[in-house]
Amino acid sequence: MATVRSCAGELRSNARVDWDSRSNVTLNIIDPTRDTRWDAFLGRHPAASVFHTPGWLEALRRTYSYQPIAFTSSAAGHPLADGIVCCGISNWLGARRLVSLPFSDHCAPLVEDAGQLTGLLDSLRRNLVEGKWKRVEICVTDSIVSSCERFEKSAVFFLHKLDLAPPIEEIFGNLHKDCVQRKIRRAEREELTYEEGTSEPLVGQFYRLLSMTRQRHGLPPQPLSWFRNLMACLGDRVKIRIALKNERPITGILTLQYKRTLVYKYGCSDEKFSHLGGMQSLLWKAIQDAKKAQLNELDLGRSECDNAGLVTFKDRWNATRSRLVYLQYPRPSVHSIRSTARNSISKRVFAWMPNGLRAATGRVLYKYMG
């Protein structure tokens, strides 16, 4: 039987969590990277995403030493009927919290209805949080927030998705004419070249562009090991695409594929060449590839609601916008390392740090920011 380690200590796979008379749900704890029922359950559940998969969870484990655990009402030996996947994280002050799920744009609780979600969350809140963790953080769609009565809203993001069902000509025709279509045609005139795959040289090119982009945003880059681990753990589900001008890498994107969905996860560029349309061209090529593979949608990921530039960029692809709500129990009483890293003073410091120091800082901080 697999052993699950978390910041709270050791938990046995399929261990049962005590529950009181007010709850009619008994939680069982499993390791979703080792319990073979988890992957089969994802295959059946319509809300399962790449962020629920064992490969993504294993990359989190290898990079940040997080221990993925999933809570389910299903007992050992029975097919899984529901599940909430989390990672246990300690912040820089040592406070422990459960997060569903760090560095993932969304990772919905996998349930059949609102009542099932309420039962799982009530049991999780009553029996785990107060005894072993300081806080639970989950992300849900706006439509089921009412099922999480005791949880406090901590943040709201936009999620953009593009329907790939229409013919490719119709999809192109619906793109913003000046800011997307014109940029795609500009890239064609500039005769940009393209490379794609998961090779180490491509990872290196992508990471250099990512570091430049994060510096412009006043943030440290994610650890290079994170991207290498994504390649190792997700295999052909992950792909890097690079646009080059005269053999010089100018733009890169990283996409993930699961079931019939392509996920745009990371984008980066050399700002000096942004006028050449490299980003628009790479995304358009990704859409064309997705159509050829008969995928159903392009998930453009989450955006902070006050990030008008990014929200507008995604709107211009004719993507449908919905809301993601981040909830916590109980309400946090201190500022998190995430909010600290994002404040204006920190951004100015990160922007002026030497590259090596900024990368080293990111390796330290991101483990606690998840």
C-alpha cells in the first residue's frame, strides 16, 4: 500500500478520516499519482483536465516537493465516484495549507452535483483543517459557489475558452481583424520560421524568452526544472512552439493537451520583436494543429480580472469568458507570500535584479507561493 506524505505528516493511502454526526460523508485519502483508479476516474469524468492528471501532479512533486493527495468518498476497492485533489504546502512562516491546486489555472472538484460537493467540503473542513492544516484553498466555477457556504471568496479570475467546432475559415474570420488577423499576416510577410517539440535546446530557448518576459512583469521566472519535469512527466501531452526571425528565437508558447482540449499554459517573447506578430502566429498554428487533431476547444487559461491587457488579448480571439472563483476556509489573517511577491515594491526589485539572482530567488520562492 502506497504511503502518502504531506506537510501534516504521514497519511496512508485509502485511510479513512473520522467524521461527526452532522456529516454523512466519510473521506478516504489516496495518492492520485499511484492509485490506478484515479486515471480511470479522470477518463470518465467530463470536468477532468490536464491539471488533474498523474503526470501534472508528478511534475509538481518533483519540482516543489509537494505531495499530491486526493479526498474521495469512495472506499478502497471500489471505483472512484468523486474526488478533490490537493497539495499540502507550508508557507514561509511554517503555516500549513491545502491547495487545490498550485500553479494550475483551474482544478475543479470532480463531483456529480452540488450536493456531493457540499458533503465533501463539509467533511474536509470539519475533520482536516482545524487539526492538521491552517487553511483549505479551492477553485470552483462561479455557478457552484453557493455550494461552498462556509468558504470565503479570496480571488476571482477570468477563464477564456475558444470553441474549435466551427470550420477553420470561420474561426479565422471571427478573430479581431486588426489585432489578430493582421498580425498573423504580418508574420507571414516577415517569413518567420518555426520549431516545435520538447528537446532540451527548445526548452532552453523557451526559458530564455520566459525569463525576459518575467523580468518585464517584475517577477522571478519559474524554476527551469519545472519545465524539464513537465516534459518528462507529461510526454507528448506537452509541446513547446518557438517562432524565429533570421534564426533568432523571438516568441514561445507552451501548450498542454488532454482529452479533446488544448491548453495554452505559458507564453513569452522578446519585446523588441513583438510587432512582427510572432505570438499571434504561434497561437494560430496551435489552433490549426488542434483542428487537425479534431480537438474540441482551446483553453486560453485564467487571467486576473484587473489585467486589462491580457483579458483584451484573449477576448480578441473570440473566446468565451467565464469566471473562476478561489475560495478559502477559514479567512486568512495575514498576507500570503503570493500577495507579497506581487506588490509594486517587490516587482520593482525583481525587475532590476541580475538574471542569475532573479532565477535563484524564483527557485526559493515558488515552492511557498503555490
